[in-house]
Amino acid sequence: MNTSNVITIDLFNKFTEQETLNPLVGLADLSGDKLSEDLCMPCNFYALICRPDENGGQTSLRLVNPGEMFEIPAAFHRDTKGYTGVIFHPDLLCDTPLERHIDDYPTRCSCHGALTERERQTIADCLEEIGKELHHAIDRHSSTIIVSHIGLLLNYCTRFCDYKR
């Protein structure tokens, strides 16, 4: 893929054949074989990605910041298909408590370690709640609810990463 461009949420969704339900937030669901080429581009969004290790024993949690390289291998380059997470544009955080604290998370929300089934389920539950809100008609409460769920997810991931250190 051309790495001179910046990947947006809409472009990510096009690459992964997902519908853009909200231009400021989306779920990164690569449970299938939808990504046909390696994705390696700077992004204009935050991304919290949960990725199983190729041997299935470890899990990697990583918060990617806007401007960083967003890298996901194509389906044929990976043995596992469990890449999941949330991607969100900085504008989503405007005038929220998370906007003031987002810079606290990058080093605290990146780790490698075996997550328990309960920890994996907690992450899945948070992503499911974000997904439910994305499928709800956008109204004046949508951003607040989604940001609250993202904040909760980041806090859980910080807890899980603290246990793995």
C-alpha cells in the first residue's frame, strides 16, 4: 500500500470492507480475511488494538496515537485473525474529560502478556457497547456515550497492562 497517504477512519473501513457508521469512531474488526494487503500508514486517529500473538498464548494491547504508523498485516501474513479494537478521531474527544487525559494512556496502555479469559471478555464487552452505540441513530448523546465507553476500555486496558509488567 502507498505509505505516503494518511489513513482515516473512512479509509480504514474501506480497506477492511466495513461500513462507516460514524466518521469519528469505528471498530477495528479483523476477525475475517478482509484485509488483502499489509496496512502500514500513518493515521489521523487513535487506535486501541488488541492483537493475539501468532502462537495464541500472548496478547498485545497497543494504543496508537495520531501521526504514528498504523500497522496491520494482511490476512495471508498472519496465523490469527483476532485483531479487534476501536479507532477514534481526536475531534471525538473535544470538551470531554478524556481529552484532558488521553496523553496519560500511551505508555500505560501498551503491553504484551497473556490475558485471562475474563480480561478478554471485558475488552469484548466494552467493544460491544461501543458497537451498539454506533448502530444507534446519531443524536446529541452519541459522542458522550461512546467517549465514556472508550474511557472505560482504556482504564481496563491500563489495569490489565499493569498486571503484566
